[in-house]
Amino acid sequence: MTIAYRAATVITDVLADTAVHDAVVLIEADRIAWVGPADRAPISAHVETVDLGDRVLLPGLMDAHVHLAFDASGDPVESMLARDEPARLESMRRSARQLVESGVTFARDLGSPRGLSARIRDEIRDGTTPGPRLMVAGRPLTRPSGHCWFMGNEVDGPGRARDAVREELDAGADLIKVMVTGGRMTAGTDPLRFEIPETTLAAIVDEAHHHGVTVAAHALSTAGVRAAVTARVDTIEHGTFISPQGGDGFDTALVRELADAGIAVCPTLGVVGAHAHPIPLEIRGGWIAGLHAAGVPILAGTDSGIPRHPHVGGVVDGLKGLLAAGLSTRQALAAATEAGMRAAGLPMAGAVKPGYLADVIAVDEDPRSDVEALLEPPVVIAAGRIVKDTTGEAGA
Ligand SMILES: [Zn+2]
């Protein structure tokens, strides 16, 4: 089935800043078939046309770091552990719906209890649950009693680590998540220390790459980032350069190595000010600016689900954080669309071009003037399906 969407403006590529006015986008199944001026649109008589009026149509957004299993309450771990499996799945479906209704059409779930995120991914793909296109990590790999052990796959050496990678892939994982440092949500772990032996981390990366999947490494300190870079992981999550003393440990030489290795960083900027972070936002902004200046791909991502980081609207706050760090609006939007998606492993997505995935949103104002326009998009189309329409006209 083909549907023609007509809109006053279609932003086709946020980084190149190209747009078509009085435009039509033809969507065929889950792909964009054609985009161009309305008066040249190849629309045959049997094609349904949806008129989005004065709205701006653009690519849907990415959140490269979410936790569907966490509900963003004050203690999401406790509330998750209190639920049985059907209740966990229900909660995850709610998270997925919230994400996609806020304009997120692609997300990476970087840690959920065994098998659950893969199930939600498949339900979304089959059209039975509304949500973003998902890449899921399954259970995070962590040292015994390490960060997120309560839902993790605990590894105590290289042999066990290789088994754990295969276990997660067998359970449906698309990528592997590894806790390279401790985390603030898990008592008894140290965010400042590299917590997995080098040989174990190397085995995880080798086994994952052998199976053709990427590795996302949680690293909160300079020591952790260094270990992740040495092991040649694919993306670094959080990527904060906290020194062993708990201060500013930014390391220019390490960032250069990171850039040369082609590793992307997801700085997980969620709702600004929602979560007490030990390092002020201005300093973290400087780190992001340093990474960006060195040519490191930046991934928009929020860590949604952790305390007071709701699955709704966080990605827009995160974009504001990137702007505060000195990225231009085009660069910040690129981190959430084509450039970011490609770096996160999703090709042919994040732009409104023929052959690209039909993941698009429509908003009332042009987000290139103010990214706030992306909050609560009235229309969301994910994988060619209308999953949200509050215009009262479209998709009738
Ligand atoms: Zn996380």
C-alpha cells in the first residue's frame, strides 16, 4: 500500500539542511518511495493522500540509550524487581509507546532482564505493539555483583565472558552491553574504576565481533573510557571523563585515540537537571564539545527509564544539552537522525529520501529554529505505520 503525505515543508536531511516546500512524501509499506514538490508527485488515482497542512515533516528521532524495563520512578530497580514477568512486559510496552509517541522512531535498549526486550522488539516489528524500531542488548554483561548484576549476566573471566555473549545472542540480542565501570544505581560498585579485567573485556569484544554484533560499553570515568578504547568497543555510553579523584579528567590524547578508532559516544543527556550528577553540566558540556571537535560521532540518547528520566520528551532535552555544549542545531539534530543512526548501526534511516526507512514525524513549527518544536509531535509514522495522529485529519 502507498500513502502520499503532503506537508508545507519536508526536511529531507537535517545535517545538509535540505528541505522541500509544498512537498509530498510517498510511503510504500515501510520505505520512503519518493519525495519532492507536490506538483511533480507521481500520484496515481488509487493512492490515498494525507494532507498535513502547514506542518513540517522530518525524520523521526533516535534515542540511542533507553531502558524499557525501568519506569523512571524514584527507584525503578525496585519497582521492576517487584513485578512478575507479564507485568514487566506490560510496563515495557508502555515505555515503548511513550517513546514513539514522543517522536522516537529508533532506540537501543541497553539493558533489560533476560529475553524481554527482544520480545518487545519483535512485537513492535510485527505491528502488535506500537513503539520505536529497537536494537536490544538483552542482559548487560557485568562482573560478579557488578553494575546492574540484578538483571545482568555476570562474568568472571574470558571463557565465561564468551559464553555470556553467545547466551545473549541466543536470547535475541542485537548487540552486547558491557559494564566497564561501576554505576551510581548499584551499591558496592565504583563508577571511577575499571571493573572488568582487561582479558575479559577483550574476550567480550572479540566474541561479539566474531558474531557480527557491536559492543556498547558503559563507562563513567576516564579509566573506564581508556579501557573501552583499548578494547575497541563500538560505542561508549555516558563517556564521562571523571578523574580518579572525582574531578575533571578529560584526556585529549585519549579522545584522539577514540576518534581514530571510530568509536562513537552517547553522552546520555536526558531531562536536564532531573538527576543529581556529580559533575556540573557545564563541565560535561565541555567534554562533549571536545569529543565533537575531535570528530567523534555523537549519539543522541537519554538513559530514559532511570530515576526521573521519563520515556517522554527526554530526547528534546538532550538536544538542548548538545546545543548548550556548543553543537549547532544541525549538528545536534544529526546526532538524533541519520548521522547518529548510522553510527549506532542503523543504515538507510534518519533522512527523508527514497529507499530510506519510513520513520517520520510531523510537527507544527520548524525545529531548525527551535528544537522545542519537537516536543509532542502531532503525527508519528514508524515503519510506515501511523502510530500517532492528533491532527484530527491525517490517517482518517
Ligand atoms: Zn543506561
